[in-house]
Amino acid sequence: MKKYIQQTLLLLAILMPFTASAYDFSYRGIFYNKHGNEVAVTYKEFPYYNGHGVYTGDVTILDTVLYYYPVVGIESAAFYGCNELTSITLPNTIRFISDFAFYNCTGLTSITLPNSIKTIIGFAFYNCTALSSITFSNAVTSLGEKAFHNTAWYSNQPDGLVYTGSVIYEYKGTMPAGTSITIAEGTLAVGDAAFSGCSGLIGITFPNSLVAIGNVAFDDCSGLTSLEIPNSVTTIGNHAFHNCSSLTSVDIGNSVTTIKEQAFYKCDGLKRVNITDLASWCNIYFAFDEDDYFTSNPLFYAHHLFLNGEEVKDLVIPDCITEISKAAFYKCHGLTSVTIPNSINSIGYRAFYDCDSLQTVTCLGTMPPVMASSECFSTTTYNRAKLLVPRQSIETYKATNYWNKFVNIEGYGDAAPGDVNGDGVMKVDDVTTLIDALLTGDMDAIFIEAADLNANGRLDIDDVTSLIDMLLGS
Ligand SMILES: [Ca+2]
Ligand SMILES: [Ca+2]
């Protein structure tokens, strides 16, 4: 968590020299930046460390400026250090308040955050020491760390769970060992770093209203052993469960679409990932870290995926899926076979990488799906597993990156007329195979229906003649 704060401050420090007095226009004493057809409030000049902003007294932000532009947000450090600001009125067009937006506004005593606000970034009201009355938005789904720290309001909160409208902000004070927590029904989000370092936490129950779990939210919660992400949750933040070293089991709900960087990094005790819907799982965006090695997929640590209580060994990708997400089954050691339906257009980076038990990969499409990388499967799989494809498509797969890395490619299904040996193409060796079979009487190596070209239920020299005619004609 410390690292995260440092990164935020570092980012701000880097930002400073480039953003000084970078506003697009001013209107009635307020400075704005344009974002397409919308605008957001900014500062006149960046107040360097211990500097003061230009806004003073009672400020009302309009919902529309220049008769046209809706005001949708308060940008980074917009009111930074405005210690003579005595009140601020925000319109209900505001969707976000960015980091350090009201940092050090020591004259502010109360604020109403309209329900239009969905995002508040870290340190937004940090060090507003006189701010004792806050009316929170009930629509916030993303709340940065320490957004309301060092305020009179925060000082007045008793130890324990602290909510800020729709968000569980944090557990204030030291959590006793062996604590289990139930988050209140109606809560939309767990704030960034809300339970970071709570080693006393052994159980957490989320409500079915929850949609997002913030960054670093349960970082270092070393007492957590299991986790049920409800079906309402769509986003799991970066490092959300980083270093939850006792975690053995995690249930991922069927609405999750994004799991951010290193969400389960160092959850080395994980043994199982439980899901109820394969299609939802295949659609999750799993972030990679910078060096493209550690994925946010908990399966990377657990190695075993369970669908409605049963381990997924023979995986059949549902045919409503068109793309298999990158890292979707990375290090899923429980998989022994996978069937990829005709609906799949592409397979993401490392989707089946390090699936060491894979014996068979079956593709149902006559056109090979696009593999994002040679690392969709591991070298071990390319060398040892069998790739089964429609018989007429064997040559196509053999000519397509990176399917051609499979050493053993075999066809299934009926052979086309004339393809006596069923290798997917009609060539001279089909003639010799047929002649050999007729001479020896051994029919094991041939596809009889494909060889009986005149369809009279008999194999003889007439079929050989027809086959030669077909070859010559083609
Ligand atoms: Ca053939
Ligand atoms: Ca015949």
C-alpha cells in the first residue's frame, strides 16, 4: 500500500512541471479544461508544494458554461491549497472528483456531494482539517484511498467500519484478531485500500449490491481463507487481494468483466477457483503486469477450476463465445482436454499456457481461430498433445500460425470422396493406399466410403480408375 501512495505522489510530482497554468479557458473566475463537448474544473496555475490556489470565499460551480458545455468533473488538484475557500457548491452534472482536488482546503467546513458523482480519486479531500459535515453521493463505485482522511469528519468517526455513502471506506483503527465482517446491503463498492493490512480479518461477506472492489482493498489480509465474489461485481481492482497468503478458495461471480493488475499476486495458497458460468469466465479481461508474466487471473495460482462444484478437466468452450481472453486458463493444471467451438475467432495471449496436463485439443472450426501469440499454448502442449481438427482442414491448420507448432495434428469426421487415407487432401498416395488395400485385403488404413467413388458398396479396380480420373481432372 505504501508503494501505491508513493506512486500517486510521484505521478503528481511528474505532472506538476507540465501542467502549470494549463487550462483551456476561464469563465466567471473559474478555470476549465475541455474534454470533447464537456468541461471539468481545473486550477489557474499549479500550486507547488505549500502553494495556494486562486479560488477563495464561497464558490458555486455552474452545471453548464458558455451556454453549452456541461461541467462534469473536478480535475486533479483543481482546488489544491485553496485555504481561503469557505464553501463549494457542486452541480448534479459532476461525475468525478480527481486526486488532490480539494487537498489542504482548510477553510472548508461542509460539502454536499451530488448523487451524480461516481468516481472520487485518492486524497481528494485530504487535509481539509475543518471539514466536519459531508453529505455523500450514493452512486460512487470507485473511491480512491485516503480521500477523506485528515478531515474533522474522519476524526469524528468511531473505530470500526466507516461508510461514505455507497462505499465502504475503511476499517478505522486496529482490527481485532479473528474478525469476520459483513458489508451492508446496498453498498456499491469497497474503497481503495479499505482493508489493506487488516491481518485480523478472517472472513468477509459481500452484499449482492456490490459492483466493484477497489485497488489494494484487501492487500495483505493474511487471515482470509476464502472469498465469495457475488454475481453483482463487475470489477476487481489492482492488488485487491495481493498477498492474501492464507486464501485457499475463491468464488468468482458471473458478472466479473475486469480483474486488474496483480489482483491475486502472491496468493500462493490458492487451491481452487469456483465459477458457475464458463461463458462469463471466458470473457473476463485479465490484466497482465508490465513484463507480461504475472496475470491477474487467480487460476494462475490455484491451478484448478471448478464449475458448479466439479473440477473442469474436459473443457468445452461454450459456442456463444467468440474470443477466449488472454490468460483465461493460464496454468490450469487440471485441464486434460479442451474443445474449441466454431464460434471462436481468436485465442488470447497465454490463454492455455502452462496447462501441463493437456492431452487433446479439439477444434470444431474448419477455419483455424487466430492465435494471438505462439504462447497461446506451451511448447510441452505443442510437442505432446494431439490436435484434432476437421479432416478436410488438416492442411489449413498445418499452414496456419501457430497451429502449425502442434507436432501431432489429426483429422476427425468423414473423409471427402477420393481422400482414401483421410489426411484431408486428395493426392497420388490415395491411389497407392487404395491399390495396397485391394491387393492385401487389409482395409484398416482406408476410409471405405471415401474410396467407393461409384458408390456401389464395393471396392474394386473401377474405384481406382475413378480416383485416377478425379486426380487427372483436378
Ligand atoms: Ca489423402
Ligand atoms: Ca465401388
